[in-house]
Amino acid sequence: MNIQHFQKNLITWYKNKGRDLPWRHTKDPYAIWVSEIMLQQTQVDTVKPYYVRFLETLPDIKSLALADDDLVFKLWEGLGYYRRVRHMKEAAQTIIENYDGHFPDTYDQIIKLKGIGNYTASAISSIAFGQEKGVIDGNTLRILSRIYNRQDNIALEKTKKNYQILMDELIHGCDPSLFNQAMMDLGAMICTPKHPDCTNCPVQNLCEAYRADTTAILPVKIKNTSKSDIYYITAILKKGDKYFLIKNEEGLLQNLYGFVQYEVESPISFEEHFYDQYGLSVRLCEYIKEIKHVFSHRIWHMSVYLGEITDPEEKILSENYTLYSQDELTLLPISTAHRKAIGAAGAIGDGVCGFS
Ligand code: SF4
């Protein structure tokens, strides 16, 4: 691989064809941080208006650190995964206390901040501070496995570590900000998971998978499917006489409805996770029993609890969640595992948590 050639082709393409995104017009580490946290698990087009509004209201680290929680969560309302913004506020307070309000300027310092992992630390340190730290995520893992025609399983941590070394070699000697953003765009626009647009790819002449005609089978991604035991706290949550269920958008029980469950060790931890994810307060009031459900390659151990959402019904509905009556519950497609939980709660649920 001719690294200089790769960098030149990639960055020239990015300057001409890269996406024009609001956070690409700044070197302010705070603004880049906000964009990167919002982009975790959220589509670019969804993030744009949130990003603009957040920065208009809380334009710097100090304003976020001192902001009222209600305001911060209001600005995040609808983005989900509320833990992200709570961690941001904590990190902003750390920056005020430990760095005199100035965003730390090295990868090693940035990654120590609450809620910041390898990808986000690499993105901020390269884009805002010019550090040669390549970003590793699904996009860049896919590009690397194709341009080097490598069959490593990208689901493994070992592969991610090895590919980090490759990325840091590739980024060396060029503008780290442009390089990383160009890789992000190449993965999003050209070297896509299915049907990569190799005809218009700026690095096609350097791509070993293209030469070997293996682009369709790369990257290799094999998740561990061995039989494993998973321990959940599963909560049958009610508001008044209605139930709170969610529709699974992916995973084992895709398109089926079910109760919220987390791999946590205590009801308090469940309540915190629930608040982080849904922005609603809950109280688990009664332990029912443990239910075991065996799938083909997995065993769920569900500690079933009864609980209530303590926020008003108007708030639940204003967040676009749905509450279901007992009659509706019988009509919804609900997984067998969670039907078992209903059965267990039905036998002894009367009278607890104010249930009737
Ligand atoms: S040539 Fe095709 S497979 Fe190779 S990097 Fe470009 S888009 Fe990806």
C-alpha cells in the first residue's frame, strides 16, 4: 500500500465530494464533542437540528456545566439514550474543575472524561487538535478490511486493536482532521456495507479487495453465538391501569412487544437505566420471581418485578410512548418469554404497587 497515494486520493475526494455538515465548520472541541455524542446511535439528519439548537442554547462548556437539568434534558428530548447527555454534563463540570474550563487537548486526557470512548476521543483529538489518532468504528473497520483484503473477524476486540494500528499508520503525516472525516464519509457514501460504489471510489486503484473481487464477502463479522446465560431484571411497568411496553426494533425478538429489561444487578440500577433511556422516573415495588426462558442459543434468566412509572401520564404520552390497556395486551404480539412474566405477575400482582 502506497500510504501517501491513499491519503492524497482520499482527501482530494473529500474536499470535493464530502458531506457539508454543521459541525464541519468549526474546530471548537466543545462543538465537535456535542456532535459526536449526538451521532452515537442517531442518524445524521436527525442530529442536525438538535445540534444547532443545543449550541445556540448552551454555547460553551461553562453554560453546559451550569445548566439546569430540565433544560439540558429538554434540549435532548427525542434523541433517546439520555445517559449520553447526563455524562456530558458531568464531563463539562470535570473540565471546569480540573482543566480551568479549557477542553483537554490530548487523546489520553479526553478519553478519561465521562461518557467518552475510543472513537469519540479519537475524533475530538484529531479534528480539534490535529492528533494523529485514527477513528475506529464499523465504517473504518469495513474500509480497512477491504483495502487490505483481510478476513479478520471485525466483531473481535483483537481485530479492532490491530486495525487501530493500521489506521494510525494510514493517518500518519497528513491532516488528521481531514483524513478521519474523509474516512467517515467514504464509509457512509461509497464503501457502504452492501453494494459499495467501487466505480466512483477514490481509492479503488489501491483496494486489494477490488482487485481480488472479494468486496462482496468483506468484512467478515461473526458474533459469538454460543449458548450463553443472560441475567435480566424485567419490569412489568404500569401507569394507572395501563401497561408500558416497547416494540423491539431489532435483535432476537424483533417486531414483538415486550417489557423493558436490562442486564443490571439491582432494582435501583434498573430505575437509573430506565431514566437514562426513556427520560421517565420509575419505581420497582415488588419482586415476583425468576423465570427461565431457553432460546436455541441463549438462556434468559429474568428476575421479574412489578413497578410503576411515577411521572404523569401526560408526560409519558408527550414523549411519544404508548400505554396499553389489559385488553390491548392480549391482542399485542408479545414474546413467549414476556407472556410467562405476565402469567407470573397475574397470579400475585394484585394489591402491590397500587395495582388492581
Ligand atoms: S474499491 Fe470498493 S471495496 Fe474498495 S474501498 Fe473503494 S468502495 Fe470500498
